[in-house]
Amino acid sequence: MMEIGLNHYLVLSTILFAIGLVGVMKRKNLLLLFFATEILLNSVNIAFAAISHYYGDLTGQMFAFFVIAIAASELAVGLGLLIVWFKRHGTIDLDTMTSMRG
């Protein structure tokens, strides 16, 4: 039976980071951009927690906890701004955000 080691977690983290990075670069919808950002942050959390467990140190897990807290606050503020933008313009397409009209 094969044991799951640090390399498996780091490969998973790298794959998720690549998916999130492609999502950030390709998305035109603001909501999907938030989802891609969350995938990026969660991939980093997986790496932090795996390395922390491998070395027997809680520092990486504490960093992951703070990243989760910051991601939650970022998402709350971002969704609030998204709702205001949708009420004003009727769309959440990123191409409409290029103009700086009031």
C-alpha cells in the first residue's frame, strides 16, 4: 500500500495553483475571478499545512489559518462591491470596468 507523502500534497498544491492562475488570467466574469482567487489561496494553504506537518512545526498551519481569515474578509468586501457594481451597471463583466465614469 502506498503512503501519501509530502510530494503528493505539493503536487496537488501546484496543480491547484496552476488552475487558479489560469482562471485569474482568463476570466471575464468578476464572480469567477473571485473563485479562481480562492483556488489560488487554498492551494497555498495546502502547501503550508503539508510542509508544517512534515516538519512537525505549527507555523505553516498558523499561516494557513491567517490566509483563510484574510480570504474570507476579501471575499466579503469583494461580494459587497460586486453587488453595488451589478446594481449600477446590470452586469459583472470585467470589460465594463475599464471605464472610470462616475
